[in-house]
Amino acid sequence: MELSLERIFRRLTAYAGILPVILALLFAPRQACAGEIEPRAYGNTPVGVNFLIAGYAYSSGGLATDGSSPLKDAELRMNSGILAYARSVEVWGKPGKFDIILPYSGLSGRAVVGEELRERDVTGFHDSRFRFSVNFYGAPVLSVQEFSDWQQDLLIGASIQVSAPTGQYDPDKLVNLGNNRWFIKPDIGISKAWGGFALEFSTGVFFFTDNDDFFGGKELEQNEVSTTQLHAIYNFGRGIWAAVSGTYDYGGRTTINGVRSDDLQSNWRTGATLGLPINRNNSIKLYASSGISTRTGSDYDLYGIAWQCRWGNGL
């Protein structure tokens, strides 16, 4: 019995990262919610398991703005906390999951607006997020006990994420935590494993509603942003895993009061994640990411840690 429980624990900590850390660093409402790095977003998980995630991240950097933007030479620092809940479920005979994400941040920094140096210090919630995903190929519905003997081969899944405009927003400021608009993001992912090594690829598109109260009462429209991620993941055993990742975002040109801006995004980021078990129900993740090429968008460095607790269905 002890050997069986230990085996289940190792498999869960090695593969059940149901909610890799997602931190929406929404430096300004002009920027798309891209640049996120999520390894193992499409890994299989036994059904009926609950996940609670709490984390902290620090980011620093600037905004790579286009020539038409009134915001110049921005240097911002952000201390962020995140609280999230997820549950794995069965969906028409396939394994799925849903999650709710609530980030909270304190942001400070300075930038030049026109010819004047201005400072910004604000604390509040980011826009809340909700996501639903299903693995529809290569991932059977499993109990916790069955999961300990399952070996991944090729997985294919899809998800849809929605962001609601619940975050802090001041239309008289260019730098806010919320965006005062909705977005919806459909996404598809493929994960292929060879023993302890796996490659995961995903691609999706952000679609935005308009912000009709943007900086000074203007109307902001934004084209869709396509985003692609690639992750190389290795399971070292005993619940320890690591990932090296890269992401590319393209699109997102904005229009303000009918005037089209020269702010097409074409941005690359890279990152790394390390997962470490604490015990059968708890684990921590360390992560970092940085921009390597930014045409337009948020150019920042990010470092963080997250704690994850699992319970339910016999755990």
C-alpha cells in the first residue's frame, strides 16, 4: 500500500501541473494580454481533483511604445500576488478542467507623457480570468489510482479563456492594472512524450472587445493577437520537473478614435520553470521569463514562485 501511494504521489507531482503559473502583467490597456508562458497546460490529470494555487511574482521593465503613443521611456515595477482555483472534470467521456484566476498587484514607476515626467503608484486587482479545457485525443478519463499506471504518448486538447473587465481602471491614466474590456481566447495544444521528455506546442488567438473609455474618453479598438508557445519539458523523477519555453506573439494593431496606430506586435519571450514536490498534496514552482525581441508591447523581466495544493478523489 505504501509503495502504491508513493507511486501515485510521484505521478501526480510529475504530470498534474493543472494550472502552471499565469500572471497577467497588463501594464497598459493598449497592450494585448500576450507574452504568457504556460508549460504543461495540456497534461492529463485524474478527474475529481481540486487545485488551489497561490503565488508571488516580481516584474520590472518598460513599455516598448510606438511613435504615436504619448507614453515614452516608461520604467515600471510590479509586485503581484495570484490566487487561483481549478478542478479536473469529465466532459462527454473526456478529461477536462476549469479554472478561475484572480491576480492582485502593486505597480509603481515613471514615464514621460508629452514633455512631462510623471509617476504612477497604484494597487488593485487585474481583470479576472476563466478558462475551460478538454483533452480530446490521447488522454483517457482516469481515477487517481489508475493515473499512477498511465503513460502519456500523444495528447491533443483545446481550451477557451475569457477575461472580464473587473480590474482597477482609471480612464485618466495611461497605465492601469485592468483593461476596461473583455477578451476571449480559443487555443489548441499538442503534447508528445518520449519517456521522461515531452514537447508541447500550443497556438491561440486573443479577440478583444472595444474600450470606449480609453485615456481621456477616447475609443480604443484592437485587432486580434495570435500567440504560439513551445515547451521542452523533462521529468527527473520523484516529482521534480523542469521546462524551457518560448513564445511568439503577432498582431494587435490598435485604432484610437478611428486613427490607426503604428503598433503591430511581433514579440519573442523565453522562460524557464522548475517544479518541486513538498509532499503528496503540495508542490511549489519557480519560474522566470524575459523578452528577447520586442517590437511593440510590454518588455519586462519576470521572476516568481507559486504554491499548489491538491485534494479530492482519494488524495
